[in-house]
Amino acid sequence: MKIIVITAIIAILAFATLSSSLVIRQENSDDIATIRKANADEAEKLQEEFASFTPDKDCQVNDLACINKDFAMCAPTIEDGKVVNKFVLFPCGTTLECFALPLVLKRGTSITCTTPKDREDRLFQARNNL
């Protein structure tokens, strides 16, 4: 059992170092400016939702989030002898925070550690199709 938990933790740490994306797909095709604006809206909506998240929030394995400015991934953990899904937090660097960001070339968002200024710039660029 300990090997499974250790293996899961190693896998989570490896995954956290990769850039991750949550992709929103729709059947209709919009021009890139419309897609970018929609992505900025979705990134802001996600960020607002993350404000209420805690590590104990119900989640599905591999769900990603930002919790208390840290990158978070849902993973199975053992609690009172039972396997439960909980968010595992991975601190960002000292000057970085976890944010949802708009993708540029397709529908969706990404969740990553960056600076607040970088996030503001990316939202501005997405909204203005720059």
C-alpha cells in the first residue's frame, strides 16, 4: 500500500512540472478573436471558482485547480483507512501564484504558476486579440 501511495505522489510531482491544460471544446467555429475573448472570460470564471476551493473539496482524480495561490491536483489519499480523493497542493515559486490563463490558439484555459502581472497581461491580450 505504501508503494502505491509513494508512486502516486511521484507521478503527481512529475505531472505538476508539466504545463497542463483544461480544454473547452465546442462544435461551432468562431474567429480567433471571439475564441480568445471567451477563453479570457472562462479563465476569470475559473479563478473566481478557485477562491472557494479548499484541499478537502470533493474532486475527481487528476482535476486541477488553484488553491490558496498554490497549484493543486486531485489525487487518491488514505484517510482513516479509506481511499479518498483530495487536492494535493504544490507551492509555486516565491514570486509566483497559481492562475487560470486563457489559451491563445484554441478554446480553453491552462492552469499554471505565473506572476499576477503576467496573468493581467495575458487577459488583456486575449480580450484585445493581441
